Amino acid sequence: MNVYGDVEICRLNPKLDPRPHSVSILEFGAVGDGKTLNTIAFQNAIFYLKSFADKGGAQLYVPPGQWLTGSFNLTSHLTLFLEKGAVIIGSQVLSPLASFSYLLMKFD
């Protein structure tokens, strides 16, 4: 491992066995322009790929680009593969549905 200032760079290059099922985030309508909110695309892709958990798992491929998204939950037997140049940018804006569910939990 090399250290540059406060950043550590891992030089390990483990062999990854490919998952038998793979889809691109583009297939779910995502746009990697750094401006378009892609939360629904990530959530729908992961929901779809959950069905392959007992069939050897699946991979969600994210091509180069800046992918703005709100929160999404990863699942077992899923590889989130970011191509070189792919950056996931977390949105700081809560969706109306997320804030509504928070209010329900808080005031129940």
C-alpha cells in the first residue's frame, strides 16, 4: 500500500469471478451527466437483480460518468462494478417519499 499525504492507495489486484447475470445502469434510464437524479434507476436495477441472488448473483455495471443519486440499498450476491471514470455522487436533497416515511416513523 502506498501513502500519498492523507490518501492510501491500495495496489492489490484480486481476481474477481464474474457474476452470471449483468446489466448496465443505462438499461434503467440512468444518465451520467452529474445533474440528472438517478435514484429510481439504481433502485429499480437493484430490485431487478435481486431475483438472481439464488442463481449465482448478478452485477450492476456503471460506465464512466458522474452518477447523481439519492440513497439506495445494496443487496447480497450483487456486485456494483464501477468502470474507471465512474463516480457516484450522493444527492443531498431528500426525496418527498423519504421525508414522508421519516415523518411517519418520527410521529407514530
